[in-house]
Amino acid sequence: MTLIFDDHKFPYRVPIACINEPTRYLPSEIEMLEYGEKPEEVTFEGLKIRTAGEDDYVFDTSNYSLVSDIKTMYLDATDRSDFDIDHCIFLFGGKKLDNQRPLYSIFNMDSEMVIIC
């Protein structure tokens, strides 16, 4: 939760996912695929993991990667490789990402998108 203030200096506590502006509204071609169909493999360049009070971490990965793979890369990059990935929670679009979910199945996931940890 993050503390923000309105125009009248009244404080509110909101999730950080509520502060960022949306980057896209319309579904992309990937969301239009039939259930079970896999899109062609694409490399996400500049996928950002943002954490409160730390720098952003940027990774290049495939759309076939699982969320658990991205969590492992993040924990290794931050010298927290001994942490359990179940204790690392990723949010995207205001929703918690499941560990076994491939990136291509995440609604509106694209290069240079920000995942909040």
C-alpha cells in the first residue's frame, strides 16, 4: 500500500498498481487466440520488475517463459536466491500472477511492460 494525497491534502492508502496509468486498453492478437492455442514465440525485451524502494530490474525473456521462471531470474538478480518463490508475489494489471502461468496467456502482456513485486 502506498500513501497518496488528493488536492485537499487528504491522505489515502492505495495499492501501487492503482497509481500507474494504463498503457493499452484494447486486447492484442494474443488474447484473441482460441483457448489452448499457443502464439508464435516472441522475445520480450525490457520486461521490468518494479519493487518499492529499489531500482527497477529489466529482463529479456520469451513469451513461453513461466511466471516462476521470471521470479527465479528476479530473485537471482537481487541476491535472494535462497528465498521461496511462493513468497515473491508478482502483480500485473492489478492481478496476482500464478507461478505456472506462461507469459503469453497474460492479458495485454507486451515488451516494456512493468510487473510489480
